[in-house]
Amino acid sequence: MPVAALPLRPDLAKWEQRFGVGGGNDAGEKLSILSGVISRLDRNAPEYGDGYCDFNTNYIQAAAAASGGSSGVQ
């Protein structure tokens, strides 16, 4: 399957915006679509010690109904 680049636009994300994510293999299904809501936009990048942090990464927190079988989808 050819893989295409997915343009990300974190500047367009809005608090309480609903979204859907496809992926994982929840409860043995072939494909799972998880829905969620953006719950926070101002997450700080984690600091890993020794002065290193993901300063160029945008962290957006979401509330989603993921289960133990939702492999790889967060």
C-alpha cells in the first residue's frame, strides 16, 4: 500500500472539537474508528533531562474512548 504524507495543521485545532481516528484492531475487528474530543491545546513538551525537550513538537490532548484492544491509537 502506498503511504502518502498527511499535512498536519495544529494551528486550526480548537478546544472541544470532535475528531475521528482510524486504526487499531479493537476486539478483533478489521478496522476501528475511534471518536474523541480535543480537551487541551496548551500542553507543554515533556523534558527528558539533560536539557533535552521536544520544543518543535505540538502537543494536543484528547479525550477518546480507547480500550485495551485499540493498539497504536492514542
